[in-house]
Amino acid sequence: MGLSTAEIMQISLDLVGWDDVPADSTVYVPGEDVETALVGIDLESAEIKLAHDLGYDLALAHHPTGMSARLDFPEVLDTQVEFMTDHGVPREVAEDAVSDLRSRMDHGAHSDNYRHDPSVAELLDQPYLNTHLAPDEYGRRVFREVADGMADDATAGDFVDALGGIPELAAADTEVRLRVGDRGNDLGEVAVHHAAGTNGGASVARAYFEHGVDTVLYIHVGAGDTADLREEFGDEGKNLVVTGHVASDAIGMNALVDALEERGVECDTISGCGIGRDE
């Protein structure tokens, strides 16, 4: 007897001890008796059709593609504020740092075709879900463990090297990058800014840097944000470490695949999921 899509969603939450499904995760097409799953970072219409044609019981994606997971996505940005205040950023400063991102995500969700991929799954009667925040939180805790294990006199370069030892990052085609700062800079206080919907850009990193944080970890960042932060903080001993988007997402998704296989669900991975899983 296989698992239901609701049970699979709960297994993703169990990775981090959560009870409630986050706003960026949803079951688009429910299913019962799931014994096989095609799992990927991005599974959209083509991959949903692939899962259907190959006979998989479930298409399981990481990134949200539609319906409530897209329309309600801005709600998860509240986590960015909580991360910043945990590192001593005043709440009003944190709220202001996230305000532009929140507006852009709200406008984007409002204009997005939130029915596109789910409607394909519905037409094919292909069970389909995505789970985003919980696997990312699993990955954040892995990064946090590395940061907390660094020596008091560690440098930014030491941190980059230690992160590169995580199996998914070691096996990736991308490398951990020090986008702002020098390898010899003191590592100091580290803010791991992951599992908050998306990266916070220059405004969030700036808020951290201006309130005592020495090193910020993002999994991805735009070139314009990097240029702004280099101009402002490049000579101040501050560091922005960027681990790589797909490989970083794979950390939590690989853990979910392991948990599903322990429950008897046979999983095949595509679209970035599975990187470094056998390392």
C-alpha cells in the first residue's frame, strides 16, 4: 500500500519538525497509493507529462508553480524579517529591507499564470505537489551546523572551503563563491539567510552588515546586488558567501527522497535533485 500525497507532504514537514504546510507548498492534484515518484527541483508542464507517460504515481517538485503556492508565496517572506531580528537587526529596519522584495513578489504572483502547470496535471490526472520551505529549512540547518562548527579565528575562506565539503555542493558543477569580501577576512558572526522564500538581495544583506553581522550566506544573488554590496562594503571586511541555487536546494530534497524511499516509495530524480546524493 503506497502513500497519499497528503502523507508525502507531511513527511516533508517531518524533516524539520513542522506541523503546518507553508504558503509556498501545496498539493495541486491529490493522489492515493503512491509507490513511485519523479522528483525534481523544477517540474513543470513538460516534466508532468513525462511523469504521466512514464507511469509515475506522483510528480514531486521543489519550486512552486501555481495556485496558492504562487499566489500566497509573499507570506513566507515574513521569515526574512525573523532571521534578521534574530541577528539584532531592529524589526522596523528588517521590515523596510524586505518591503521592496515583498512588493515585487506580490506583483509577480498577481500577474503570474498560476493555472498553467496545475491545469496540465489536472487534465492528465497526474498527482502533483511541491514542497519548498520545509526542504529549504533542512538545508538551512545543514549550513548553520557548518557555520556553528567554525573556529573562533576562522576566515571567510575557511567557511567557503567547509561548505564545499557538503556532498551536494562538492558534487555540483557550480562552486561556493565569495561574492563580496576576501578569503582572508575574519568570518565573524554568520547569518544563514536561506529558507525564507528567496534571497534578500542587497537590502537585506546591507541590514545585516550595518547591524553587526560579518558574513551573510545566500544560495543565490543577482549581479546588481553583488555590485552594490561590493561598492558599499568591499573594503569593510564584510563577506557575502553564495553556495549555488540548485545544489543547495538539493540538500533538503535529497533528504526527502531518502525519507520517502524508507517508506517504500521508489523515487527517480531529475532537474537537479539527486546531486551528491550518493557521495
